[in-house]
Amino acid sequence: MHKERLTIKPRLQSVSGRIYVARETGPPVPWPQLILLAVLGTAAIVSCSFLLYDTEDDGAALLAPAPLLEIQSLGIARFILFLILAHRIFLILFVRPPIDIKIDYQPGSQLKSMGSQVLAGVGRLATFTIQTWTLQTIYFGLVTLATLGYIQPYRQISYLFELLFATSHLVSCVTSYVLVPTMCKQWLKGDFGGIKVSEIPLLGVDQLTVHNFNIVSLHIDAFLSGQRLVLGHWGLALSYASYYAAFAWARCRFINGQVPYFFLDYSLPTKRAYAFHLGLAAILTVYFLGFSVLLERMASLGVPWRFAVHAAVCYSNMRLRAPKAYLEIEKKREAKSS
């Protein structure tokens, strides 16, 4: 049985009318999952040991190894990107109304479905997407100050770029090819009422922005500055995957009994839970390794070809509307109703 956690926080109501009241603790995290997380975390710490021994002192060269613009112009371009990200995160955290998230838990899950999760204000920081977007805002703020000479060009800023370049693509890819189709299936079942498929939460303006401009901004920065991912720094990706799994599990266990994404459900049977968790860590690490090789190879290309590759990678990860099959279903429904 799940114990209900009392709270003085008022009930949250989303724009669709769903009400989210529950504040329940989740089931204990099984030992096999804790052991897996400990192993991944240890591997991440060991693989990130380079942070202690890196002797590269020329941070400016790391933040702009092959700039296409003058340094001041590059700093201004980065400042513009910072303003775009900061403006959007301000709207999401302090202006926008609550949003619904409905999790379809896998068979065998022990988590108690409470209908829609309604995330409002700083509560939206529970999602991987908003945490990554917030880190991007911090990165562009720091790299702008470093480029314009207001702070030292610390090496750690370049590490943040490397981490975010991989995680942003994971965010966009999972959203485009896993979460949007899943939400379209929920729309097909009527879980969102009578709204159009183009109006499902993940296809709103804010969601499209944070799931697509996140990679566009980093590709612009990489194109203008020539920054790359260092192959030996792959532990950064594993560290972030381990951190977020630990965060999501702790939030579920001690705060509200829910996980932000079905593939982070630790209550699933061990084999399936291992497959999801190892898959997340592996995919993020593969993204890091793949882009470290790609950006290294691109450095030898001419500017037009580098631009074309950046644009192609962005396009392949982005989804700006529902899959065509669901749009066709919607057209057929409208034709029948008319």
C-alpha cells in the first residue's frame, strides 16, 4: 500500500480541467535497480577522472577553437541565444499555465497511476527537458561572459557544452520518435478529450521550442565557434544519465509516487527495468561518442558543407507536427462528422 503524504500545497488544475491532488510516496526502489544505479554512478565517476588531471589551461581556445566570426561578434551571437533561452525558461516557469502529462505505465508496473500529472511553475523542472534547457541557459550565459572577457574562460564551460550537445539530441530524438507518437496514441483513445491532434501538449508552442530549438542553438554555437566534443570525455554523458535516474527515482519514492517518463519506472520487473535504464545510459553515451567523431570530421570540411551537415542533423531530430498517419485519421473523422 502507498502511504499518502499530506501537503499544504493547493490542488493544481490544468487548462483541460484535470485536477491533480495526490502527493504519495512511491514503492521502495528494488535492490537490483539500486545496484545498477550504483554501478553506473561509479563508472561515471571513474570515467570523469579527467576533470582532476586535465592540464589544458587555454580555456579561450576550448570555447572558440575555430571561430567564423570576430570574438566580439561571436560573443554577441551567443548573448542573443542566451536571451532566447532565458526568455523561454522564464515564461515556462513563471508565466505559463499548468500542463498535463499522462503516463501510460508498462504492464507489471507497481506505480499507482493517478491520471494526469499536472506540472506548474518550478515543478516543471522535474522533467529532463526543462532541466536540460535550464543548463543550456546557464551555459550560454557563462560562455557569453567568457567570450566578451567579463569572466575567465574556464575549462568547465566547455565541459558543459559537451554534455549539453549530447543530451539535447537525446531530448529531441526521444520526444520526436517516442513521446509524440505515444501521446498521439493517447489522443486516438480520447484521453485528451475532443482536441485536435495538433493541440496535444507536446505539440504546443513551448514544447516545440524546448524540444527543437535546444539542438538548433547548440548547432549554431558549434558552427560559429568550432567547438567539439572530446572523445575521452564520454563519462560526462554517463554521469548525467545516472544523475537524472537517481533524481527521478528519489522524487517518485519520497515526493509524489510518479516518474516523469515511463522508461524510468523502477518498479518494473528487473529485466525490463534494466533494459530501459541501461538503454537510456547507452543511448546518451553513444550520442556523445558519435558527435565527438562527427564534429572532428566536420572540422576538415568547408563552411558550406559544415553548415549543411549541422542543418541535416537538426532536421533529422526535429518533429514539428504529429505523424502523418494521425493527421490522416483526423481528416477522416472530420469528413465523417461533416
